[in-house]
Amino acid sequence: MNVFKTILLVTLLLLPNFSRAENVYEEKTRLLSQHLRCPICNGQSLWESQSPIAFDIQKLIYQKLSSGQSEKEVIDFLYERYGDAILMAPGVRKDTFFLWMFPILLLLGAGFAVYIFIKKQDKNSS
Amino acid sequence: MLHPKKYVPFLLFISFCLFLGYSVFIPSKNNPKSLVLKSVSLPNVFGGDLVNITSFEDFYLIHVFATWSPLCEMELETIKKIAQHKVSVVGIAYKENPRDVLNFITKKGNPYSRIGASTNGSIGVELGVSGPPETLVMKQNKVIYRFKGPVLESDIKQIILPLKNKGEKA
């Protein structure tokens, strides 16, 4: 009897795992909307945003993915309509090159300044 | 006299500020890619058949509005002025009951050539709209300019009419 109870308990505990219908497109929509930006709340992804338009776009992404469109097709569709603002990371292009390079330039510049500073101090102390 | 080393960092700082200021004060083109719309039809606010939003005229505006948005209510006077310049304005009632729109325009006047209703707002994503009010300037069913937020009265002379006239010459 005890064994039977244990088996029953374990089965019941596992049940939620089996019954959870894994929807592939739901997961895909989540991943994709984490890489797309909400058009009205700057800095938030579609997934984080609570704005109505973010929900609308997620709904559309889900519909498009589940109707067999590829992720690239969905991104292109949205990019055509919302432009760079929809991408969390706009690509490296001629006009965004400086934007991407700026942190590196800043780091190099600051490193150079520190180098000069230390060299000068060395000279002074010796 | 100041040693160059003393003011070079300052000059660098000033030029960096000017560079940042440039990107703030020069308005960016809010027209990332010209979107061409295929024929879009929506339920007519006045009832009856579907109303065609696109393929309307050579040059027209699509105004996405909602009566629950106070900005749109204020903007209606500007839309009336645009209509006086012989520019057709197609209205899209965004996320609301067609009945509310009817009440709204019978009370305040109707500058629109046609009004389509998008009760669930699904047309918004199709047009790349983030929320009302938003106005698309259309040329041969191509989105050539986008006003996010209300159109100002000064925009008629500065943006809309030049776009219209430029198209006529070409």
C-alpha cells in the first residue's frame, strides 16, 4: 500500500511537467521579442514592455511565426515599418560605425591618457 | 601666454559637446525606409461596405487617430486646415468603437474623405504605427513621411505642402 501511495504521489507531482504543452512558437516569439525594441518605450525590449503596441507586435510575431514565416522575414517586415528603432542592436553600417566604435575609441583614448600620466610621474619621481 | 597643453583638452571637450549637440538639434529623418502599402481595406465607420484606405489618390494622408486620445482631439483643427489645402485625409479610427467616432465627428466636424475602423488596432502594426496620433504622408501608396504625434499647424506649410508640390513637378 505504501508503495502504491508513493507511486501515486510521484506521478501526481510529475503531471504538471507532462501536461505543459510546449509551444515552439511561443518560445520563438519570446526569444525574438527580446531582441526587438518597443517603439515607444526607449530601452525596453518588446518582451519587457507593457505598452499595448508591444503586445500587438508580439501577437503579430506569433501569428507570422506559426504560419511558417522565418524569423528573418518577421524582422524584415518590422524593420520596413519601424526602421532602426525596432532593433535592439542596429547593424554596423557606414552611419552607425562611429557609434559602435566610440566605446573602443574612448577606452583607447583613456588608456593613452593614463599611460602618459604614469610616464610623467615616473619621470618626476626619478 | 597659455601653454597649448592647457587648452587642447578644453577644445576637445567643446568639439565633443558640439558633436553631441549636432545630433540633438538637427532633426533626424524619421523616414527610415519607404514602405509601400498594398491595398488595405477596413470596415467603414459609416457602415456598409469595406472602405479602401490605400490606392486612394496620388498624394494623400493617412491619419491614425482615436477619440480617446486628447491629442487627436486637439489635432482635428489642424486636419481640417490640411483638408482645406485640397489634400485628402483618410482617417483610421484606432482601437475604438465606430459609434464613438461617429459621435465625435458629428459633434466636431468631419475633415476626412473616408474613415476606416480598426477596432482591435491590428492595422497599426501593418502601417508601422506606434500609437495615435500618427500621420503618414502617402505618395503613390508609398509612405514618404511620418508624423509621430500630432501634426502642427506649421507643418502644413513646412512639410506637407512642399512634399505635395515636389511630387507634382516630378
